[in-house]
Amino acid sequence: MEELKLVKRGSESLIYYGVFQGIRAIYKIRSTKAYRHQLIDKKLNAERTLSEAKIMFAALLSGINTPAILFVDPGKYTIIMEYLAGPTIKDAVSTTASLEVFKEIGYMTGKMHKNEIIHGDLTTNNMILHDNQVFFIDFGLSKRSRDIEDMATEVHVFLRSLESVHPEIKDEAFSIFLDGYQEASGMKKKKCFKKMEEIRMRGRYVDERRNKTRNR
């Protein structure tokens, strides 16, 4: 293995920058968990590494911008993928990027859902602006699903992230996102957003109940 440079330490994995067969690359290596039985930990990490790589490849085949996978070693919990230079959308939007990037984000999200792929952590911190295109990264929590609630939950999570990280542009950004989502997902839009509103109402009910409990 080439000499690697640690660039990010996450709760589930370590992200390194390096070179793989002459190509600038990102190495994603899942972390072992001391609290899990060793055999269970090995099995889970190997399965999740392979699952993440398969879903990334499926997304790529579906026309979603993701890093190309260069090598997968489930036994070492490692995915090696191409390095994409550029800021996260979170940083880009705060500086120079046009809000029109949110239409591309919505379009790719709709296309993912149309192909029964759930990203699992859809935030502007898990997207990179590379060569003026949006690329989705970090599929560590991704899964395959045709369940409309999973899709609506994903859209809701993205909205919540806009409210938290980009409050000053959240309404316009989400409206543009929805335009792209509708264009890609077609008839799934009405069902998805009706379900999303149900999820939002459930969340508000829980928040209100918690506040009443605190104020007693």
C-alpha cells in the first residue's frame, strides 16, 4: 500500500489520501469497534464495505455522479476510489457557487430514488463540486429500497440539513431542489412529498411533546 495521509476521521471510517497505481485516490477504511465481538465486527465491516461499493457502482451506472471505484478489499474493510478535487457543496454555497447547483442535487436525488437507491446521509457536506458538477460521496449509510417512506425521509433529512446549515437560503434552495427532483422522479413526486409532510408532522409532534415535558 502506498503511503497514505489521513484527511478525515469519521465515526465509522478513516479517510486517507494517497496514490493507487499512479492515480490520485481516496482510501476509505472502516473502523473496528472494540465493543463488538471480534468475529461479528469482522463480518459486519466486510459486509458493509462490499454493500457500500456495490451501491456506489449501481449509482454510477444509473448516471449519478459518484467517485469511480478503483479497488475494493472487503477483508480489510477498504474502498479505494478516485480523488475528486473541489470544495464540498456546503463550502461552495457559502462562497461562490450558484444556487442552481441545488437543481442538479435534486435531479440526482430523484434519479437515485427512481433506481431504488437511498443515500442515507444526504447533506451538502457529502457532496463535492468538481469540474462544475456535483458529485455525491460517502455512501456508508446507503441501502437499496423501493419504499416511498425511505425516499421521503431522505428528502426530509436534506431539508433539515438546509435549515440547519444554510438557514439564509433554505427556502429558495429547497424549491430549486424540488424542481430537479420532480424532473428526474416523475410521478413519484406527489407521493414522496405527501409522505414527507407526514414525517415532518410526526417530528413536530415529538418536539412539542418533549417541550411540554420539559416545562412541567
